[in-house]
Amino acid sequence: MTSTVKHSTRKPLPAATSVAAEQRSRNRQLRTEFPPRSAEQWWPHTAATAEQVQQRLTAPPFAPPANGTRAGRRRGVTKLLRWLSAFPGDTWQDHWLASGAEERPGAEWVTLPMEWLAAHGGVTSYDSTDVPSGLLMLICGDVIRPGLPWMLTRTHRYVASVMAQVRDPAGFTRLAELAAAEPASSQVDAKIAATRIATILACKGGTIADITVGDCVELVETMRRVHTRGGQKKVDFYLRLRALGVFPGDAPHSIRAFGLAGGRLTIEQLVDRYRIQCRPVRDLLIDYLRERQPSLDFTSLDAVSRTLAGLFWARIESLAPGIDTLRLPSDVVRAWKDELRTVKRTTTNAAGERIEVSSPRLNAKDELMRVRALYLDIAHWAVEDPARWAPWVAPCPISGTEVQKSKERRHRKARMDQRTRERLPVLPVLVRTANDRRLAAVRLLAVAQATESGAVIDGTDGALRKAVAPKAIGRIVWAEDVATGNRRNLSYEEEEAFWAFATVEVLRLTGIRCEELLELSHHSITEYRLPTTGELVPLLQIAPSKTDTERLLLVSPELADVLSAIVQRLRTPNGAVPLVVSYDIREKIWHPPMPLLFQRAIGNERRAITPSAIRKLLINALASTELTDVNGDPLIFQAHDFRRIFVTDAIMNGLPPHIAQVICGHKTIDTTMGYKAVYPAETIEAHRAFITRRRATRPSEEYRTPTDAEWDAFLAHFEKRKVSVGTCARAFGSPCVHEHACVRCSLLRPDPAQRARLVEIRDNLEARIIEAKREGWLGEVEGLQVSYSGVKDKLAQIDATFQRRQATATELGMPSFGFISGRATSDEK
């Protein structure tokens, strides 16, 4: 193994902190499904005699070609076996554990056999190198299996290569073939991954095919516990093992599923986060949430549990210790409501002091509404199941007037409109700056790649030079500021600038939510063929999100350019978009692999871009614009701001609100109109424009009696609109704007008497299309097919007219007269 990865021992974390962190990150379901292999107490090689071990480890394949290496390993094995024999145990593994070597991290363990050898037979100059070589043979020969924590405190330069020779040549050959197919910049990562895999074999035994998912999880957790360095390289070995097909098909695509995402909590775990003292109330809240669970997604269920267990009952118990009923005293209710109206946060002031700051809780009425729902639901359910719910029925401490939100809605609408008014005028600045920033980063990276290490980068006015990085693997281009010496990652800057540009463009051109943005995939880009003209229209399919409604958006030319740039950036050499798994931070689930459009490479792993990454991209893009708000603070754009701007701009430019509702996926048009920020100036200008248009289109002279010449011209105009196959229905006084292509024109009203002529035109077009295809006149085929579609449409209109005219009349019958039992019949009546 190269020296690029180091294992260091640091001061261990406090036990309580380690346990708490492990509990927070533990996904119990996955860990139960994929447990690690348990440590074995006995296996054949560890139970062999010293002579058998020495004979086996000094014969092929354990004997290296080099005489010096072979002799040193032989001496090391002999000395270590002598040393281990001095400790109690039935196997060499027992001797090793009893020696206490694993209590000495790093290279400190060597002092133990050195001191023993010095006291029992002298020490030679070779002992400092022979002993580690002998240990390498004992480990790779599966004579002893050290613990993972101890192994990860040491540097293993040869463990992977020796394991490949003596333990699993076929498995490591497949691993090398997989690495050979990767770019040259990934070769160092491949060596590190091979060392991680060899470490698992050293501690667990077996071959690569025997490694389990749980073994990998145990290794990663141990690396985190002993602070092993490596970053993304810590989990790269798992991706390679999965690519080799070592794991079962249902294994997670990323080892991050075990540690970086806690998964869904059960209802009991949701409630127990707040340590409710009253057990009956705790059970009541669990039953209540279980009743509501079928109608709620996990995000809503989590929010309701936080309100009822955390903000409500946990605080009630702090105000009234020992309370065990929902019938709350009035003073406790008042104190709880007063406390709920504010949010307290601890922050650091300008002097560096930690202070507590209180601010109004904006969603206080939403929290009150959930508590009110608890009381009303229990009262309602008590009618159906009195044995379970009736003992808990109590007067609701929250009245209906306390949760009225009409005033808050108006205030929120005002805040949203003001936010939109501030950002809509400066959106072109953000768009232009994001694009310029992307193009500048591309140019700088290209020039830096062509520059030799240590030379000044052209186009930077001598401010940057390409950094000299002897240990660089070629994946990243570094530049160094000549004046300050600070380094810049030009590769990361180019990637960050591109995705900031793509985020801004897609959000502003579609108005989709951030969640929908991150769920866009290569499959989302589709097309629709118009039935009349046969024209292909590109569409963007938006997966169901907040309203669980799928919708299609028309792709504009600008959006098509951005989507094309994203796809071209993501394509692999075989032309496919990589499949990546993504984690839903709201629903706490992992989605199956999909060709997501918003993904990026971190090391050798493709990861989906997260909502927090989107926020960071927007912040950095806005920082380069130097825009400020009315208070002079840096202007902040959230992903949802683009949605409000999209709705406002679309309706201001004439898009009907009900169409905007469908595009945005809103359930009601009120939501759409709530997004639209109305400007006072907009109303004035629209009214003035309306008056101007009315005066221009309705001049006063049009209301006088027309002259005979004007009337004759009016009649003559309609005579000129007669064509061979029907009548043109264009407006009076307007010329033909369709270049007299009548069969294509939607304004043509075909004459049923001219059906035979239209049939003749259709047959002629069919013959011309066949001739054009046969002769290769592809330039005429498309135009002929459009005309052919128009003729068929006109024939369909004529046939429909004939069917209406030939429809038979309905026989109603004639009324009859008669008497039954002296009374008039219903017909007479």
C-alpha cells in the first residue's frame, strides 16, 4: 500500500459520546438483515504445531523469489512462534490474545517480542525488521486473526499483495481487472480498496467471496471509531466488492445506508424521543399516532409526534410534574401557550459570549391545531370505541378562534409577495452571472490542465500558477495564488459553477419544487407527437411529490439546451447516464438506482445531489452577484423563490391562471394565485394598455352608417374567400397568412359537395409521398405528409357532417284518448 493513506491513533472519544453517536446512526433493520461474521475461536491453521506452521509458511506460495525477503520472513516466523509459545492457550490465536500485543497500537507492539527475545537468547540487528515480516506471514497464512481496531492503527504496505499471492489469487485478480478498466486517476483508490479488503480477510479469515455486507459495515464503523483517515476512500472498497458480485442482490447500493441515514423510526421511537414520564399518556399518544398513521406520510407523522410528544406533553409535564390526565388546569394551559409562542435559541454575540435569544414562533397556530385535533379526535373516537378512548375524553384547552389563520395567511401572503418583488427584477442578473461564472470556470480549468506544474496560468494576469502536487492522482487540478500561496481546487470550482448554473436555469424555466428537481431523471425527458401535424414536442415528466400528482411540462428551447448540457456531462463512455441511489430526507427511505440528472462524482462513487447541496450552490452563485436586499444584507434565493417568480412572471405575461395551476401541480387555483405577486404599477399599466387597445381597435368612425361603396367592398371580400374545396373563414379585411395552403389551414371550411376533389387530392398526395421516398427526396416527404394529414382532417369533417344530416328522427308517437274506471288516462291528462 502506498503512503497516501495513513492510519493514526488519536485520543479515543468518550465512551458515552461514542455510544450515543452509534445509536443515532444505527439502522437496526439493515444491521439485523446483514450481520457481520462472528469471530471464530478455532480453525485448522491456528491449531497446527509450530513445526507445521513454520514448514507451511516457508514453502510456496509463501516463499518469495527474493532471497533476502525469504530469509527475513523465515526468521521472523521462527522468532514470533518462540515468543507466542511463552503465553498460555491451546491455539496460536489464544497465545496472540494473551500476549497483550493488541493493547499496543501502531508499531509499539514490536517492543514486546523484542524485549522477550533479548531476555531469552539475544537480539540481532535483524529483529526490528524480521518480527513485522513474521507477523505478516502469520496473518496472511491465517494462523492468527488480529482485531480490527488494532489492525487499523497500523500501516500495511504489503498485506494486499501478499494476500493476493497466498490467500485468494483469483479474487484479487478479479479486483485488479476491475481497477484496470477505470481511469488512471483511480489506480491509487484501487490500491487503498485492496488494502481494506485484505484487512477484512486478515481479521475474519476466508477469501473475498466470503466477505459479507456486515463485515464491511463493521470495518467502516471501526475506522470511524479509531479515526482512520481516508475520506471517501473509507467506503470505496464496498463499491468494488458489490461490483464483483460478492454481495446478494438485495444488499444496499452504498454502505452509507448503514451509517449516514438512520432510517425510519417506529411510532414508539418517535414518542420516546421526549422521555414522557406518565406511561398511560405515552401509550395514549402511541395509539393515537397509530390510528392516524394510514392517512399520513412519514414526514407528517414525524411532525405530529414532535408536536404532541415534544412541544405539548413533555412541556406540560415540566410545568405540572406528575400530571396524568388530559384535563389540564387553566394556569398550566396559559403558561404552556405563553411558552409556545416563542422559540429560544442559543447564539454567540459579537463579543463571543453565548446568549439566549427569543423570537416569535411563526407556526404556533399550526402546533395548536394539532393539539386541538388530538382532543377532538379522541372525543369522536370515544363514540365508536368507548372502552379505549372514553377515559381520555376531556375539554379541549384550545378554542376554535385560537386557530383561525386568516390574518396570518394575509401576513404570509404579504411577506411572500414582498420577497418575490425583491427577487424578480434581479433574476436576470443572477442568470447572467451564473452563466458567466460557469464559462469562466471552464476556460480557467482548460488552460490550467494544459499548463505545466509550477508555471503561471495564462489569462490570470500572473495571479495563479499551477500547483506542484507530487502525490496528486490526476483527478483534481490545483492552482496556487502567487501572492498568498492559498490553493484553489479548479476542478471543484468548475463543477460547482456548472451545477449552480443548471440549478438556476431548471428552477426558473420550470417552476418545479426542489424535491422534484432532485428527482428528475433521464427517463423524465420524453416527447409527444401532435396528431394533426406530426410535429414532435419535447416534454419533461415531473414525478409525483407533494400533491402525489404526475404532470408534464413543455420543454422550451432554453430548457432543452440546459438539459442537453446536463445529460452530456453525465454520460459515460458507453453513452449511458449512471444509475445512482438517493436518500429521501423526508420519508427516510432509499430510492432504487435511477439515472438522476442531478448527480455528481465523489471519488469513485456517483451520488445524488442533496437539498443542502442545492442551498449551498445558490448561496455561492448569489455571492458572486454581490446583490443585496433592502437592508443591505446579501440577497438570498431559496429554491422555492424561483417557483413563485415563475408563477408571477407567467401570469403577468398572459398565461391563464388555470393553466399555471396545472403546470405547477397545485390542487386549487387559490394556491396558484397566492404565489402571484401583484404589483400596483402592473395594475395601472395593464389598465392603461387596455384603454389604448380599445381605442385603437374601436375607432369612432366605425360606428357610422357604411356607404354603398363600403358595403359593396364588404360583400366582395367574402366572394374572394371562395376556394375550390370550400370557404375560407378568415377575419374580414385580413389577407391569407397561410400562403394559400388551404388543405393545411384550420380556417378552411370544406364543402361537402367537393368530397370527390379532396379524395383525388389525397390519392395524389399518397402517390407523391411514395415517389419521394422511393427517389430519396426526403426534403419533400415531411411537407407532403403535413398536407396529407390536413386533407384527411377535412375529409373527416365532411363525413361527420354527412352523418349528422343522415341521422334518423325519433318516433314520439301520437297521444291516445280513453277512460279507465271513469277516470281519464295519463295520455289524456
